[in-house]
Amino acid sequence: MADDARADGPESTAAGDARAEDLAGDESDGVPVVALDASALMAPVEAGLRLFEELDRLLGGYETVVPAPVVAELADLQSGNGAEATAASVGADLAERAETVETDESYADDALVALAAAGRVDAVVTNDRPLANRVLAADAPVIGLRGRNTLAITEP
């Protein structure tokens, strides 16, 4: 579920200073792979964040992936009513711009942590503070809101 908590902290890199080179891309072209959480995909509605424009600014080139459990979470949330359902609907549309990846985990947060811990992604984009803490503990960077509608990288 989306969490309004911020993924920044004392180790956050100032958004203007962060570069794609800070993330060690595993692809032969050196492009970082970032995993998107439901909270990040819902942020355009919930926080006025222009998600992909901010990722472009922050990283330059990158690839995005979304674990299948995140897609399922968005589908469940958009079946309701109100602002959360609207945000989830927008998030599901944005998720189509990313590659859906399978994991052994059925819970969205667990899938994101597993991807980070296994080195399958270079960073996780989330606004969910408990998830951000788990990703950082798995020794992977987190990209999250810093301020009103700006993304920043928090290194482990």
C-alpha cells in the first residue's frame, strides 16, 4: 500500500548532484536498472511528482522494471473508490512503461527487497519509508521524494 513517508534521510544525495554514474549499472551499456514501487507509481497523483521526468533528470539513461506483485497491488487498489483508486489507476498505466519482472516473492515489498538484495536492480524507487529502510539494509540505493516533488538518491 502507498505510504506518504519520504525516502530521504541524512545520507540523501542532493538531487542536482546525483548522476547515473553513482549507480553501478549491470548492463553492458552501463545503464542502471531501477525497480518501481506502487508508492512511486502513484506519486504523480498523490504528490504531483512527474516520475519519469524526475528520473530522467536524476539519472539520465536508465531502465525501469516493476515486479509482478507491484502490478497486482496496483490492480487491487484501483478496484476501490476515491483518490487512492485514481492514483493506483494512473500508477498501473505508468507501470506499463516498465518491464514486468517475476520473482519468487508474492508480496510487493518482499519482491523489491529480493531484487535489490540479489543485485537484479541498481536502485528501488519508493516513497514507503519501511520499504526504503529494508532496501538500504540490503545494501542498495533508494530513490525517493525529497521535498515536494523532487527525487533524490539515498545511498546505503
